[in-house]
Amino acid sequence: MRLRAIALALLLSLVTSSTTAVVLAQETIRSGPTPLINPVAPTSPGPTLELAPNPFRALDRLEPQFGPPGFSEATDPSLLGPAPPSAPARNNRPANNRRPMPTPVSSSRNSTRNNSPFSPRLARAAPIMGDSFAPTIQIQSTDTGGMLDEHSHGPGVLLPQGGGGTRAKIAENSATLPMDRVIFNYNHFHNAISDFNQQSDVDRFTLGFEKTFLSSLFSIDVRLPLIANNDIVTDSFSRNGSELGNLSISLKGLLSSNDDSAFVAGMTIDIPTGQDTSATLNRDIDPLLLVASNDAVHLAPYLGFLCAPGQGMSHQGFLQVDVPTNGNDLQFSDASTATTTTNLLEQSLLYVDYSFSKLMYDSAGNSRKSCRLRRLSGLAELHYTTTLEDSDVVQISTSFNNFQITSFGNRIDVVNLTLGVHSVLDNGTQLRLGTVSPITDGDDRFFDFEFQAQLNIPL
């Protein structure tokens, strides 16, 4: 009996201890572990080691040092171009506000296809028509009774300069914006050349192309003029003018543009590919032979602008300086076997050209392949040409004559008015017709009037 009582007491003691341990364990889990206290360590709080903050995260929390509150170069509208339409939201997420670079295409095609990096108003602006005709060389006798005076009965002999009497000018069927196109120009100058009281017309045909590159923000323009009706033959005088003109290469680059305006800069290079000009006085008796060579290379930098404020109107213009880099040789020979050679440097010219166009008809069609008339615009232009220095004056002596060579009119100030129409077909082809009327007279009048026809076919 005593042993059973002792065993029962031990069993009750074990059960009580186990129950107490389980309760304590549950309370520990609920309240968390009890921190251990080192009896040796001081109970007062000591110095603690802290990690240095991340400098990049610190910069994120700093206020910007420049600009108003909230300024950021990543969101400043003055540093970014216009934002394209936001991409549609995807999976209830905000739209993407990135600004991808546009892919430019030909602005000539954009006359009917509005997929240009430029605004539709700029892409539809009509190119400038132009007015140009180069000054001539004047040969004057310095003594009376000479061969030159006997046959001229006037101030002297006028010779078109070598290379077909042309000098490259950017404001001839040219737009401010770079384009992809094939170019054909026809110019008829009425009474453009006068020799020994003989007046003659000049017809000029120009073939060329313009091609864009570097995302269509730059272009190269190559043109070659051909001259017709550039010869005169009489009993006492004959002139053989150049039929092949000078090759011109124009480089154009966009400086800036927005929805309403664009600015460009470039350089035109006139290469002397044309033939020389020759003339003969009194071919039967001691003829005087004159030859004007075509040797000069011309550099002509320019600036251009285009403004299209709306309502179908556009303003366009060019400012260009034409500078010859070298002179042209002039050769004279008469009854003697000797040939006199001299060199004449052409004058530098300043061109100021302005064009205003107004939309008169727009079919607003969607076809891109037909030859139906899409748009029709009217053009009014003013063209000013002036010399930047006096002409060279060269004295020549032959067996029978003493005379001088100079540029016709010395200092000139030419003002011409151009009126025309600009039509665009659905396929992007441009057909343009116009007339040019000189406003100035005398030495500042190079022809009586001019007729122009221009055709631009998009590439």
C-alpha cells in the first residue's frame, strides 16, 4: 500500500510539471522571446554603430539646385520636342510618355501625304520660282574711229559670260525644306542679249534632281542647264555662245523647325563645265576675234526661312552671296598674229529673294496615284540682285583698237517681280507656270520679260 501511494504521488507531480511547461511555452510564443541580459554588461545604453546612408538615395531626396520648384531636365518642356500622342493604357497601367524620334520622309511627297517630320503646313508650302539671268561682259572702245566703234554704233559689245551666261542661284524652283524630286525648268528670256543693235532671246532648259539624306534633314541638289538660241550671225558680227551651262551642286541642311516655321543653311557650288563664248567682228577684213573663257568656280553660301502661319498662306525667302574664287581669261586677236590675253574677275553678287503663296483650291481627296488636281496656289515674289564691289576694268591694245573690258553696268541693282501658279496633283507631281517682269530700267534691266515652266516629280 505504501509503495502504491508513493508511485501515485510521483505520477501526479509529473503531470502537473508538464502542464505548467506547456502553458509557459504558449505564453512565450505569444509575447516573443525574452531578451537575454548579460549580467556583466552595463544596463545603461551605450554607443551604437550606424551604417552610412546611400549617397544615391540621398540625391533623390534633394531639391533641384536650378530652376523653379519641381524643375527637372528630364521633364522641362523647353528641352524637349512636342510630345506625340500617348500610347494606349495596357492592363490598367498609365500610358507610356516616351517621345520617340520621328522617321522623316520626302516633303515633296508630303504635299499629299502628311507623314513628314514637319507640320503639314510647312510640307505643303510652294517652292520659290525665281528670276535669274547672269550679267554680261561689256567691251568698250577707248579711241574713236577704231574697228569696235565702226561696227557697234553704241556703247560697245555685250558678251554673255562663259558657261551659257548662267550663275547658280538657290532661289530657282527651290524650297526651304529638303525634298526628294526630279527637276525640270524652262526659262525664256525675251531680248536678253544685245550685240551691235541686234537683240536676241535666250531659252534655258535645266535638268536636275534633289535627294535627301541623314533622316531627310539634309539634301543635295544637282542641276545642269542647257542654253538654246545663244548665237548671233550678221554680216559684220557673229557670236557663238555656250550651249552647255555650268553644273551646280547645292547642299542644304535644316537648322531648326517647328509647326509654323523652319530655317535652313547651305552652300551652292558652281562648277565651270560649260563652254567658252566667242565673237568675231568684221570677219571679212581684218577680223577681231574675242574669246571669253569659262574658268571661274563660284561659292554661294545661303540662309533660308519658311513661315506658314495658317489659312493656306506661306512666306519663304533666301539670302545668298555669290563669290567667284578665280577669274576668266579673255583673248583678243586681229590682223596681227599676236594674241592678247587678260583676266577678268566677275563681281560678287548678293541675292535677296522673297515669295508669298496663297492656297486657292484644295480638293481634299485621298487618292495617291491619280493625276487629278489636288491643290492650286498663287505665287507673288520679289527678287533683288546687287553687286558687292566695282567691276574689274581691263585695258587692251591690239593692232587697230584700244579698248577696255568691264562688267555691264558696273554696280547694278536689279529688282524683278514674279507672278505664278503652283499646282499639285494627287501623285505629288508639281507643275508651275509664271512670268517675270523687270521693275528697274537701264543697266539694271537684263531682259524685257521672262516666262517660266517648272516640273517637280517626287522620287
